[in-house]
Amino acid sequence: MRTILPASLEGIEVYDVDSGLGGRFTVSVASELNDGKVEVRIWQGEFTSQVWKSHRLFDGKTFVTSRTNPTNPRGLC
């Protein structure tokens, strides 16, 4: 499933999550779920001139993971 970009990208906190493909995804928490789970949104692209340029392959897709999996918190922009 893909998500719609928020009006402003500033202030979005992102994390690293193991991709299961030999790397990491940059994700933000889309929603808190029960039993210590969160739904996360993948950010794959780049922020250029105040615009998010999507790299499309995984950008915007969501998945559920344990709340303890996201690491390395930082701002998207």
C-alpha cells in the first residue's frame, strides 16, 4: 500500500529499519498499533529544493513491525 505525502515534510522523524534485503529502509511511524507494533512508511528518495523527489520502488509503501525495530531517530529534512 502507498501513502500520500503530508503537506509539509519538515518535522517528520525518521528511523532506520532492516529491509530484509541486505540493507536498511528509512521509515517514519505512520500509526501505533496494539501489542508493541507500529505501521511504518518507507521514505525512498531525496529532498531537493523544498520538494521530495521519490525514487518510487519502495517509497510510500507501508508495513507493520515491532516498535523496537526502528533505530537511529533523526529528522527527514
